[in-house]
Amino acid sequence: MARPRQYRRVIRESGDEAIEQRCKETKWKLIENILRKDKNNDEVTSLTRAPEGKRKRGRPKPTWRRMIETEREEEGWKSWKEVREDAVNQEKWRHITEDLCTTRCEVDR
């Protein structure tokens, strides 16, 4: 149990951001860039499409898409259309991603 506490102390003392936060920020910057493209772009389609058909039995495997869907819902966005509208406004998007990307380590400080 000492590892998480020790991990937070090292991050706090080094002054570096947590690597999790950097990865999350980079991921949401990529999503922002994708959503600003034309609606008919293949990247936008792959991000915003709703899969069809039945899935296999059991727990679904964790995927990048499921992870961002969960983060999107936690932030309060109900659809990708809402996310796209916010991505167009760069100032609003910056504040949203700052809130989204804060880690528990920063809260502990």
C-alpha cells in the first residue's frame, strides 16, 4: 500500500505532471483536432459512429473507444454532437480539458 503514497510524493517533489495526465491531455487534444474536421472525414466517422449488431457474451474488452465514451459521459456530454460544438470554441474546450485531465495526485496537493 505504500507505493501509491510514495508515487504521489515523488511526483509532488519532482514538480512533474503525472504521466496519466499527460496521456489524457494528449488524447483529448487529438479528439479535439478530429472533431474540428469535416463531418464526412473518415476519422470523424470512426470516432462518432454507433456500432451496429450484437456483441459477444460476457464482459466487453476495454478499448480506447469505450474509455473515451466513459470519460465523455462523466463530463456530462450526452452525444458526440455536443462534444463537437464545444471543440469548436477553443477557449471553452481548454477549460473543459483542464477539468477533465486533473488527476488525484493534483487533488492531494
